[in-house]
Amino acid sequence: MVLEYSSAKRLMNNSPIRIGLLYTGGRDWIGGEHYILNILYALKEFQATGCGETAFKVILCYEDEGLSDHIRKTFSAADDFRLIKTIGSPLRKRDVLIPVLNMYLPRKLRFLKAKARQFLTDSQGIDFLYPYDFRSVLSEGTHAVGWIADFQPRILPHFFGEENLKWRYEYEDRVSDRATDIVFSSQTCISDFKKFFPYSQAKPHLFRFYPFIEPNAWEQDPTLIQSMYNLPEKFFICCNQFWQHKNHIAVLESIASLSEANLDLFVVFTGHTQDNRLAEHFDNICSKINRLGIRPNIAILGLIPKIHQLQLLRRSIGVIQPSLSEGWSTVVEDARSLGKPMILSDLPVHLEQDPPRAVYYDNRSLTSLSKAMQEAWTDWQPGPNCDHEKKARIQSQILIQNMGERFLQIVTSVTTKRDLVD
């Protein structure tokens, strides 16, 4: 299948580059959806500055027709929408029969080989598609770029079931082998990539992402959302899906330890409660809470609207992020954009993110986390803090525009094959 115009012809004719953002995530991984949404907003914010020389349009691409209404509503800032369909080549009868025949032949006589079925994804009219998983061939003229969010399966394989681990390994192997360009969210991830895939020919691109905060979020009264969820005046907040590597257990044990020392603090947890890698994980969390006797000290709200989460972040005294593995922590960037103080595990990527007002603890030491929580509970006050929010809002706007510019640099580099200094 040949494009009516290749991306090179588009550039020669000064036609806009058609950037395809492929929908990622869903309820099981809400962070994926937010990631694509933030790229869309960043591109539009940079476009609004009028500083860029490259004209472009953003096409929101998706593969599940059942998500059409949700996607069109959520990504309404996109210039257009496109249902991407993958078509398989016809399967010949001989290719069906050969594997069956070979089952009954001695190995040395198995000279007939079945032809693998080819799949074509109709990306006609898209110049740049991201993030792509390289399962099939794209239409001629489409430049695809991969994304590996992190290397958690290779760093913490014991947190994955056999099937899930196999799927993640296959994905990473396929992208590293077939992609000419791969985006990573941190320098930490790029270092891991070079360690785990030293022979990959793919060019790594550093692209750090930041959240776009809707202007109306600043106008709302966070105490109303606090009351809606019946929360106390003073609380920490921990915003993570209930996956094992997010390390909620450490926070629960610290709460119990401090409670025994007569410090009754309160922590709010938000995030989807299902771990598709270990179905019983959330039940284990609940059992742990009961055994520790700390139910009066916590509130588990589950997956709540993003605007509610932002208001609770604003109202909290600070954020706790105890994760054991991250590619680039979204909640750290949410907290940065709102001017919140935070308690972070000392992961290399958390240190790389380097947000202001952050306190780091040794993630191998429960005592270290408990001490950080104790001191913060004493010193930090409920928000919002107008001065901190004002400074954070200005900085956030700069980061979002820079993010849009950076993504467009990668698009231009890939579609024109110009060298880009990362």
C-alpha cells in the first residue's frame, strides 16, 4: 500500500506533518492514557506559542472501535481521529497442513516450511506513529517509533506472573529488534536499555513527560472534594495503582510503627485496586491493614476522577511515593506541577526527576520511611499554599511547552532522518 504523499513530499510542499498518537492504556493502566493525553496537550501548547517552524496536525489513532466515544471525548483537542485496522494476509491451505504433516514425519524429512502470515496495519496518511509495538508492517511512508516505559520485568521479575513476564519480554525484545528509534522517559531508562540490549541498533531518544493541569483545576475549592470523600483535615496522599512494585506495604507498616509510638497520622490512597499480574494482591493489602490494626488511619478511594485526585493532592500536606521501580514517575510530576512537598524512595529515577521540596528515604529501610513521615507530619500543613502553587504553575507551563517542542524535534528528526542531539 503506497501513500498518496510521502512524508518527504509533505515537507517539500510545506504540508503539515500528520502526527499519529496511538491510544495506550485504559482502566488497567490509567497512566498510559494520561501519557498520551499529556503529549497531545504539550504539542498544542507549543503550537499555540507560534515559535515552531514545523506545521503539524495531531491524529488520535486507536485500534478498538468500542473505545471510539471515550477517545473522542477524552482527546477532544486532537485535530482528527483514526481507527487503525490490521489486516492479515490470506492463509494458504498448504501453510495450515504443513505443521500437521511435520508432526508425523521424522525430523530429517521435515523440509517443507510454512510461510508465516503477514499482517499490515493501515496507517495510510500518517507520517509519524507513536508509540508503536511493531507487531505488523505499516503503510509505506509511516515512520514508527517505539516506547519502552521501563525495564521493571528485568529488574523485578518476581513481581510478574509467567504469562505476563513472557509478554513483556517479547514486547521489549520485538521493539528493541525492529525499531530504528525508541523513546525513553529518563536517562535511567536509557542506561538500562544499553545494559539489557547492548546490541540493539535502535537510536534512543530522551523524552521526559510532564502533566498538563487544566486551568479550571486551580479555580476549584479542594475542601469540597475533601468533604465529599469524608476525609480528615490533615492527611498524606499516595497516588498509585495497587501493583506490588508500588510498595504500598511499606507505607502501611510505617503507619503501624508510628501508631505504636502514639503518632496517629492519616494516609489517603488513590488508584485502581486490581493488579493483573497478581490477582490477590489487593486482598493481601486489605488483610495486612486488618492485621496491623490501622484501618482508622487510612482511606482507600480506588480509581477516582482525575480532577478529584488533583484537588486532594492540593489539599494534602504532601505526597508519598514509595515505589520500587519507575520509568518516570507521573505522581512526582503531578506533585511538582502543584507545588507539593513529597516523600520519595531513593530510586535513581526519582533522583533524576529532582523535584523541589522533595525528601528522599532509603527504600531498603522501613525506619528511614517512618522517620520521614514523622517529621513531615509535624512540619507540613494542609494545602493549598498560594505562593507555592503560583511558582509551580509558572514552571509547569514552561515544562509543558518545552515538552511539546522536544516531541516535535523527535518527530522532525525521525521523518527527515536528520541527526538530533539527545
